[in-house]
Amino acid sequence: MAPFFVLFALVTVAPVGYAAWLSLFHEEQSGLGFGGTERVFSGIGNYANALTDPLFLSSFRHIALYCVLYVPVMIGGALVLALLLDSALARAKRFFQIAFYLPHAVPGLISAVIWLYLYTPGLSPVIDLLDSAGLSWDFFGREEALLSVVNVSAWQWMGYNMIIFFAGLQAIPRETLEAAGMDGAGALRTAFQIKVPGIKPTVVLTVLFTCVGAVQLFDAPQLLQLRATEMGESWSPTMYVFSAAFKRHDYGLAAASALLLALVAGAASYVVTRLGNRWRTA
């Protein structure tokens, strides 16, 4: 156990402790901006600045809207795909498992680059197809950008979660499904009254990880905002932290914002876990 605790302290406790210490200071320049920088203790000033910054607060509103759209679409889509693959009529299951999983094998930044190309007029065959059908859609518009980000994330993660759900469905005793069929239960009734309740713990855990991952969203909006300029450089909380640290060089504010983000992620995890446990025992 000792190596585990040493590793845990090095990769988790020490960085969090350093971030907490760093969040208590801010840097000031001397000599009318021409001298060096001096680290000055500011207490909870960085936390107050973050909580009163409209950009920081709006980033959480964006993520809340993102979660409202993304979580049901991704979880629902993955569950439906898993149920279809688990059905008795499904063929070439191994092929479709690999095909649906492949988008997750693509690194997040590369996925965003692919979709940035597909969203760009003049380059994208998707845009050309929509135009030929008389449909006009601005993937980088103020309102449409949110849907564009949701699409990138769902494309990347739906197959991954489908594999998890499919593995859970395979663990359901076949005798239970055969008994349901003998009792006259159809495919839909078997799916939603036997199979889905049988993988409730898996669904709850997947929703939990999805929500935590959604709060940490960075790659897709960070790249898409290069074209969707109305998104801004602080569209998500992680983008706000990145901008504060590496563009404004305000490391104290970045550390405080990151710790506040961690608290929100922890609170979201607690709420999702409690709601999930109620659903499991219902």
C-alpha cells in the first residue's frame, strides 16, 4: 500500500496543495510595469475575483446547458445502440462494436480538428450537401455553436459508453430473458423492463463519469472558438482557467478558478450519485 500512497501524494495531493497555496497570491509588477514581478499575498481575493467575474460565471452557464443537451443524447444514444447490438436479430456484432468504438480511439484534439473541417463552409462536404438540399445552417453561430460542441463530444464518447452498456447487458442471465420471452414479453418490453433495470448500476456510474467529464470540457470548444468567435476564449470553465494562466499570466486566479471548478465537479458528482442511488433502489 505504501507505493500507492506515495504515488497518490505525488500526483494528487501535492498538485492540489500547491494550487491552493498559489491561489492565495497574486503577482504585481514594480517599476511602473518595467521592473520584475513580486508575489503578494491576497488571501481569498482571487476566489472573490473569480466568483464576481461575469466570464467565469457565464462559463458555468454554458456547461450547464451543454450537460442538459449532451448527457441525455449521449447516454440515450449509447443505450439504444447497446440494446440493438444485444438483440437476437443483430448480426455482425463484432464489426459494429469496433465501428462504433473507433471515434473514441481518435484523440480529442484530432476529433475537434475533423469536425472543424466538417463545419467550415467551402471545405466541408456536409455544408455542400445541406446547401444543395436548400438547408442553411451556421455551425459557428451564437446559438448553433453549442450544438456543434455537443455533436463533437457525443460522436467521440457514444461508442465508448455503448461498449460499457453492452458488456453489462451481456452479464444479464440468459435464463431471465428466455423466461420473459416464454411469458409473452416482446422485444421492447424485455429491453426496457428487464435489460435496462438489470444494468442500473452501470448506467448510474456512466452518467456520473459523463457529468464529471462534461464539467472538464476543453478540447472541442477551445478549437471551435477559433472560427466561432462569439464563443470567446472563456466559453467553458477549463478554458477560463487556461486563459487566466497562459494568456493573462494570472496564475493565482487560474489556481483559484481550478479549485472552484473542482468543488463544482465534486458537488455534481454527489448529486448525481444520490439521484442514481434513488433510481437504482426504486
